[in-house]
Amino acid sequence: MPWDRSKYPKNWEAIVATVAARAGGRCECQGECGRCKPGVRCEARNHEPSPLTGKKVTLTTAHLDHDASSGDLDNLRHFCNGCHLRYDKNFHRQNATKTRIRRREEAGQMRLDGADPSPGSGKVTP
């Protein structure tokens, strides 16, 4: 799926550069992902083999609150790909569920809650 640039701040590249400089080429996760030890910084370094999997690490910028529009540095961490995916797994699961439901409704499946599926209708079927 392509990256939707419109959801991010206009100066996103500069923000990422600031977060990357702060991280110093190392994952900033301290157990937020549930994989690393709480309070202990992940040892993964950008473009090096992961200490956990041996696969090449890519650092990416994670929004701790999952709000892509936020550029608040306190809300951003440079995570290795493994920590980032684990940190976001429940968020991705919820989005996937919403997408499946939306696609089923678009294909004609009726809603189980009785609400009118047309956006903004506010109608409830008897």
C-alpha cells in the first residue's frame, strides 16, 4: 500500500531527520513493543543485522499515539522494523478489521447493528 503523504506534517522530512539524529542510528525502543526488556534500550542498529533475528535492520519513525499528523518529538521514536511492527500490531489489526467490514458492506452485506451503512445518514433500520 502506498504511503499517504497527506496525513503527515508538511515538514515531515525535517522532523524525521531530527528524530534520526537523536537516535544516533540505534532503535529507541525501551520495551514499548513488548519484545524488548522494559526500560532497556533495544540494541538494534540501522543497516546492521538485528541482535534478535540476524536480519538487516531498518529504522523507521513511529508515532506512539498512532496519529500520523503529529510532529511532536515527544510522540515520535526511531524504532527498528521489528519493534515498530510489534508496537503497531494492535493498531494494524483494528484497521484491518475496519477495512474488511467496510468492504463487505460495500459489496452489499447488511450491518449487524442495524445502522444505515450510508455515511452520515444517522438512520437505523427497524
